[in-house]
Amino acid sequence: METILTPCRVPWAISPSMSGVTLSHSESDVEPVCTVVFGAGRIQEDGRTDSRHVEIEFKLCYYARVGPHSDEEGVEVLGYTIDRPTICAADYLDWRVRQWRETGYCPDPGFYVAERSAWLESLPDFFRRDFRHYVVDGRGGYVELIASQFRWREWLWTVGDRELAPLQRPVVGEGEGVA
């Protein structure tokens, strides 16, 4: 079965140069605790992206896996197909900025949910009913998770260590979803 990924509807994009994707997954008395943290940005008036610290918390994440890929390639190198329009390379950046501004969502944020997933289909029935296969694609690697939903928060990151942004600044955006 081919795994087909669809971009999640979020207003930010994982940074292609400073993503630093970090997975934290641990057990608790109630359910697994799972977060993925990375550098990202939102589109600005000048068409560039700013710098942000984004944290996604995944609910009921019992399965997670990570792996490397070349920083010149994305998760397509793993055999995944990303469902997105075919845009001429010369027009891609203009199209991306236009779509982002029109919808408020980045058209290809580097955060995906699988429409079809070989991994999800290989799991016990319980995990196939109300769970999704999510993929976070960083610069040199990726994180895959099986979870029921996600919640994200973001902080502006203007100076210093990105990991300190949540301690130094207020949350500037948040949202949730299943896809």
C-alpha cells in the first residue's frame, strides 16, 4: 500500500534551515506523553517567514519512530507521496506565498497526515479506528507518529536559544486538529 500524505492545515511552516526537530515520548499513568518541537515561521508582509518555536502535543500517541534523510530531500525519499498540486519550479514560491496569504495556512508546512498509511494498516484494529499517521519533516530527518489528534502552540523566537523562547515570551498562536 502506498502511503499518501496531505499537508496539515496550520499557519506556520517548519524551517528548512533551522528545524531542529526534537521528539519527546514517555509513558505516564494515564496515557503516553508525546511532543515534537522545532523551528518554524509564519509568512510576513514582505513574503519572508519570521522565526518561531513550535511545539506539537500528540494525544494518545502510542507509536512513534524517527529517521534521517538528506537535507536536500524530503520524506518522499522514504517512498511517501505528498498530495499537493503540481507547480512549475519557477512559479512555486509565488504560488506558496499567494496560497498562504489567501487561506491563512501554509500550503506545504512540512507537517502531514496520511490519507492512506501502510504503517497504520499494520497495527491492531484498535489503532486503526480513531488514530492517524502524522509526519513531521525536518531538514535532515523526520518523526512519524500514530496518534488520535494534535494540539500546537507557538512562540516568537527573536534572539538567543530557541528552546528558551517559551520561558521568555508569551504564546502567540495555538490550535488543534485531527488533520
